[in-house]
Amino acid sequence: MATGISSVFPQQFGRYILTAKIAMGGMAEIFRAKSLGAEGFEKVVVIKRILPHFCEEEGFVTMFKDEAKVASHLNHANVVQIFDFDEVEGLFYIAMEYVEGRDLKRVLDQGAKLGKALSIAQAVYIMIEASKGLDYAHKRIVDGEPLSIIHRDVSPHNVMVSFNGEVKIMDFGIAKAAARSTKTRVGTVKGKCAYMSPEQARGKNLDPRSDLFALGVCLWEMLTGKRLFVGDSDFETLNNVLRAEVPPPSELNPEVPKELDTIVLKALAREVDQRHKDVGAFVNELNRWFFSAVPDPDAVNLNGYMHDLFGDEIQQLRQEAQSEAQMMEGVRKGVSNVAVKKPGTGSQPAAKAAADDERTMALPGASLQMGDADRTMALPDAMSQVRMNAATLSPQGGHVAPAPAKSNVGLIVGILFAALAAGAIAAYLKFGTGAAEPPPAAAVAAAAAPAGKPKLKLSVKAPGAVEILVDGKTECMGKEVCEVSVEAGKHKVIAKNDAGKGVDQEVEVASDGQVVELKLPIIEKKPDVPPVAAAQGPAVLLKIQPENATITVNGKPVVLDKGNASLPGTKVGDKLIVIAQAEGFKPETKEFEVKNPSAELFELKLQRDKPAPSAGTAEPKAKEPAAAAGPGKVKINAKPWAKIEIKGKDYELTPKEVTLPAGKYTVVLTKGSVRKTVGVTVRTGETASVSVDMTEE
């Protein structure tokens, strides 16, 4: 069995110098690396290397070779490229071009987090560029023979946006192609549930228009800022792919032009023949809209947008590049005590297992229970599971008859690798070209730590530390004392406090049980706000009748004391939306504005729901005032979907769980011309459910 290489950097690996580990998947590890040549030539690359214990799994290695074989034929500005596949000491690897950027999923998440979503023009531009690369892959011919590539895993995770504004489709790990050695079994589904085409979800034969459907999903989600098919479980997501009606993007984002609605909905047609004839035709329609609606294409400015979203990370990358340049200078000169920048300190998270939404599953006969719809899946006859009745399978759980004992373990392991590796590299790489001769082996050997040294225990004490790193690797979190095992020799120890400030020290470890103490800078505490500052705002008092009413102010429950409530923390200019309701009275919503800098009294009197008793009729005995009730929840669903409105407030699309003060409500559901209402009672601490069929009658 092949064995791993030292974790000390830099280290020689075949013709490359590994400079840092970027990430670690379940079956592969990803490194930043360089190839060196004469006259100071350097080329930054990414190395994806199979973990040692998987190198002897024939089916897995074959899948890995297939990925290299498929991608090696692709050379396009909008396709991440691969340029080398080889074996070093029994470890198979792929060499790819390194790119500074982030995958589209990360871009969308960061934009939403900062309130800086993509503009309509930027979303269309990204889709045009990614589609160009995919159309090229679909139509690629080598030596007169079409490669017949179908990506099968198109999603925001596999679209790369560089910091310079380039857009590239990547990761052909589970692509279907004529050149592959491994073949997909009939009825097997591969891809991420939420981006599958209906025919892909059913395990049917695919053509390039299946990838077109996935592109349509990506564009719909970019334009609306919402997820299209994702449900609470894989079952629900696949069911949505097959049956859910797709609303025009403009219904959720009025800024989307109707012309784009038409293009997107055509790409998302459930029937294959109703879509564009190929991705190239899709690109042509988007181009026609773009150049007619965007007079200045430079205004898209993806470069500036990426720097706006990831400015801090880009600056950190620049600092790392300088450190790495110094390290490589030491390698060239054969210097052994070069300071090494270890993985986990850059803009990419430290090496870790692939995230749930990027992993691949291969589950013969597995049940489709709760899970992330963004996982890449390989499910034999997945939709036969969807068609099973509720007794056999439901979104809440269930069972499926066990698969036969005989299984193709090699294929399953291979499928698992594809998305695990993709999740690990998604933020860093596109594939590339060329390789240079390696530097002298002696230079690398001098920089690497000698193998075979005994492990010694090192205790690091750092009062006030929240993170302790040794040689760039996080060893302890939330501890002020950390014990690690290291080899004898020099090690870099770093401790960071709660403010992110730290201290580093180079330690010469010579004996077992050695102790090193780091003194962290003291965090200056901000002075507490004097109590008088909190009382400077106006005194605001609410008076509500009847006294037993329940109220919310700006959506938050407020408890009444004999019909009165004070609202601390308000200031002049604040607007207060008060919703009040009580049994036997009509609910009412009223807006107040704080204008008086000293004190305000706002009164709200509810009207009876029924006429007051006539003269001579005994007044019914008043009920004892009930204690104000807290909030409850209502879970709202509609088939296939609907917009939600409660008391004039928009709660977006179903499915949705809404928190409301206890009481009775009317839920208004709208889908196109279909409008339905349903009553629901919300009780404190409980969750009510509403489900409505919005199918046109």
C-alpha cells in the first residue's frame, strides 16, 4: 500500500513542490504546489491526490483516471482545465491550474450576507460565461470522434468566479462521456437533487439539455435570491423537480424583465423537447437580451464586485503569497530553516471533510429521508423510491427493502470521491497547462523535516487564548493549555485571543514534556455605557383596551399589565406597529410614531366583534382578565407553491414556518390567479399546520 508524505512543507512530490495543504476530503487531499524551472520560472498549480488507502481500490482509481481523461480534452476560457495525471510512490494525482476566486455558491451566500446581491446584468453575464464553457464541453470532438460529455452535476458549487471576474465551469468528476472506462448503471441517478433535470431524477437517458435545465435552475436562483426546488428532504426536493410549477422570476423579483422570464422558463421546461435545442441556443438568447438591455457591458464589473465581497480574504492571499515566495527562495537555495506558512491560515478554511451540501452519495436501495438537497447523489432508480406509498417511504422517515448483498463497491467508492473532492477544491481551482522540471531533490529534502524522529510531548500555555496553532495547524480551541505530540526540532507556535490578536514563537523541542508559555496581549475592555445613557430616550407608554388583549410591537410580543405596557429603548422618530387582538373583539393594527422627546402615551381601543346588548338586557358578566399569551408557530405549505400573506404582511413562499402571537389568523395564499384563504389558531408554545391545494380548478 502507498504511504503518505510528511506533513511538513515545502516537500517534493514528483515534479512538483507542495507548499501547503488547502483541504482534506474523505478520499482525497488538495495541495497548493509549484513547479520550478530555469531562471526563476515558477508555476502555481493545485494537486489533487488520492489518499493512500484508496490507491489500491481498483474501481476508485479508475474513476479518478476517468476524471483526468475527460477534462484533459477540454481547453476553453470558461472551463477549468487539467494538465497532468501521474503516480508518485503509488499515489495517484491530478495537477490543475490554481486560480484565486470563489465558487458561485459562496459568492451568492456572501452577497446575501452583506446585502449586496448580484444585479440582473451580473447574473446573466455569469450564466452566459458558464454556459459557453459547458456548450464547448458538450460539442468537443477529438480525432474526429465526439466526446459526448454531459456534466450531470451543474450547480453553483461547480461554477467558479475568479477575483478578476472570470467565470468557469469546473469538476467533471461524475461527467458522462464516451471516453470513460466506468459506465453508469441503468437507473442510477447522479447529481445534486435540487439541480437535477426531471429525466435525470428518473434515471433516464440524458442528453446535453439535462445540463441546460440545471443552468436554468442556477439562473432562476441568481435572479430571485431564492431556492427553486429545495425541500425539507431529498424526497420532497426530487418530488418538486418532477411536479412543482416554476413561477416566473419576475413574480419574486419585479426588477426581472419579462424577456428574461421567457428565456429562463424555456430552459426549465419539464419536457426535454420544449427546452432550447442546446446550451448554445440558450447562450444566444441571453446574449441578445444582454446587449440590448445593458448598454455598457463594463458596468457589470465582476472584478470590482468580487473585491467588494472578499476584500479581506484577497488581502490575506497577497500576504500568503509573499510568505510563500520567501519559502520558495529558500528551497532554491537549499536553506533548511525557512519559515513555512502552513495550511489553514489562508482565505480557504483549514483542511476538513467536505460539507454536507457538496458530498456525493451512492446508496443502492437507500431511502430518501431528511437531507440536504445540495448533496451530489447517485441513487439507483431514485424515483422508484419517490413513487413508493407513504407506508413505505415518507418525508418524515420510513424504510426501504435492503439491497441485495452483492454490490459494486468500487463504483460506489468512486462516485463518493467525485463530490468530496469537488467540495474540497471548489474555492480554489481551475485546471491548467504545462509543467516544469523539478528543483534539485537535495534542496527540497533540506527544507523538509527528516522522517522517523520520535514524537515528543509539548505543552503550550497561553493564558487568554481561544486558539492555539502549532506549525500552522489548529491544535486546540477554547483552551489556554494545549498538549501536542511533535518531532524533535524547531516548531512555530501561535496563540490567538478573543480579539483575533496573537503572538507567535519559534520553539526548539528537545525533550519530552517540554513546556512553552506565550504571553498574549491584554484585550482592552470598552467602558460600560452609564446607566443614565439608557434612560435618555422618551418614556413611551401603551394603553390598550380591553385589558386582556394580546399585542405585538414591531413583530415582538409585549406583555400588558392591566392594559398598560412601557416601551424602553425608543427614540424620537421610531415607528411602532402595534397589533392587538382579544376574544370577542375585532383585531386591529395601528402605527404610531414617537415625536415627543420627553414622553408619549399611545392608546388603542378594540371594537367589539358583536353588537353591544340593547337597553334592558343584562350585561354579560365580564370574564376574568387572562394573562397575556406568548407566541406560537404555524407551518404553512401549499401544493405546488404559493405566496403567503398574513394581516397584510408578506411572508414569501411556501413552505414556511412563521412565528406569531397567540390568537386567530387568516392566511391568504396566492399563486397566479388562484387565491385561497384559510383560518388558523396559534397557541402559545405550539406549532399549527396549514396545507392548501393551489392547483387551478
